[in-house]
Amino acid sequence: MSEFLVHVYECDECPLVFSVEQTLEDQSFIKCPECGSSDGLRDLGEGKVEMNA
Ligand SMILES: [Zn+2]
């Protein structure tokens, strides 16, 4: 079992909530994978995802 940090984003344009790996170099390029919006995203903070290694 291992875990890594992510940033959780909520989209204002659609109901989607999704997470992005925190280590991503430039988070300004993040956009919603559902509707493609980059303006309506709100950063809900950091979270941890546990993975079965
Ligand atoms: Zn969206």
C-alpha cells in the first residue's frame, strides 16, 4: 500500500469533482476532463489517494 497527494478540484460548469496529482508541474493548465472548462474550477484542497502497490 502506498499513497500520494492530489489536489481536488470542483467544476462550476458541471457537477464533476476530480483530482489531479499534486506533483503536476503547471497546475494552471488544469481543465475539467468532463466539459473542458478551466475557468470554473475551484481548488478544494489537498487529499490523499491510497493505491495498492
Ligand atoms: Zn466541468
